[in-house]
Amino acid sequence: MSWISKSYMGRRGVAGGEAGKTHSLTEKKQGTYNYVYGPYAKPVLKINPGDVVVAETRDAFNGAIKTVKDLPSKKLNFPYVNPQNGPIFVKGAEKGDVLAVHIHAIEPRGPQPVGTTALIPEFGGLVGTSTTAMLETESMIMSVGSARPMEDAARIAYRDLVRWMVSDYGYDEVEAYFLATQAGRVRVGNMVDPKYTLGASILKEYLV
């Protein structure tokens, strides 16, 4: 007995966890990709509960980044990133229903598929907001440590900050340690279980 038969899909799903007809959603069939969730786009495919869909997807950059010389800040058209397939309409599904999806496999495409990663100014999960500070800023560098007790979180953060000063700014480790104890700053990120989180920082004007 497979895990699917024991899953919610198998126990409560309309299809009983059984695979139905297989559909192919190619880039050509998809046509225009979407960049928002919600009931705004028209379905590009209609399927029955239990049907299998093989979809050709695009990467988060929509294929715009092809070489290491392609700068995301120059090539991308924000906020049009992360193109989405679909929508796919499941026949019989109504507002308030729960749709259970089983992902069989994810396979990269192309004769020599590769992944892409990038650092983009003012973009990403660690970008500063009106209530939170950045780490990667114009005026300071900061490192974060998480541990218990709180003193260990501070030690982790400051150790990383010192090593950063040594590797990127040419300081001797002891000199960096002395400077961090005098000019460094520390702030509490959280004081909840299971670990405390502290951030240690220093102004770049002290690192010249």
C-alpha cells in the first residue's frame, strides 16, 4: 500500500488517489505567463480530479539571464519575475474546496541545464523595510547569531563580524576584535524559544 492511498488524497479525495488522464502543458499551449495569483486570469487547461499534468515551466528570470555577464538589474523587468503556469481548472471544484496536489517529479530542461543565482540591489528576503534593517547596507555591515544562552548568540554574531572585517577589509583578527568591542553595535532580533537572535554591526566609516 503506497503512502498516497493513506494520504488525504486517497482517503477523502474525489479521485481516491488514482491517476487519471495525462495532459501536456507546453510553453506553446501556455502562451502568456501570469505574474499574480487569484481569479483574474482565464484557465489555460481544464482537467478532472486525479488527472496528471506535465508542464513546461520557465525559471524565475523568465530566461533573461543566460551568462555571468547578464546583470539582473539590467535584464529584468520588475515586477515581472517568477512567471507562473496555468491557471489549471479542476472540474467540479467549488469555492471553499481544498485541492490536494501530488508533485511526481521536477526535471531541469535543456541539453545542459544549469541553475542561476544572483544578488540584486534592494531585492530579496533580507532587504530592509521601514521596520527592519538590512545586513548585505550603505553605511554598515552586520552579522546575525542565533543560540542559547543569549551571550552565545552575541559571540556568534561578533565572531562572524570580526572574520568579515579580516577577509574584506584587511584587518588583523586581534585588531578587528578590539575595534568591534569599542565601535560595534548589537541589537536583539528575538528572545523566544528555541533560540535567541542578535545582530552585531559596525559602521563602514570605521573600517577605512
